[in-house]
Amino acid sequence: MGVPKRRTSSARRDQRRAHKKLSAPNFSLCPQCHEPLLPHHICPHCGTYKGREIIKVEEEK
């Protein structure tokens, strides 16, 4: 069974892990109410998707 002959340096270890990072979610603006929302999701503020009303959202008083 293969065994490492030398210890893996911290630089080599960190270079290997460099692509494993979190990325921020992409937000787009709703064309109706201009609130930020995730792409391909119903707008939680006005309830529209692709210009059509999908759910009815009650306004807070």
C-alpha cells in the first residue's frame, strides 16, 4: 500500500483546497416591485413570476 514519503506542505494543501469556498448567492431584481430575489423563484414581496401573479401576498399594516 502506498504511503507518503514526505509530509504535504501547508502551501500545497491549501492550493488543493483553494476552489472549495462558498460563493454569495446571485440576486436579481423583481421586474414588478424591484425587490431583490433569487433567480427562478417567485418574488416573496409581490408574488409574481415572469410577469404573472402566482400567489397573492397580503400587505402588512
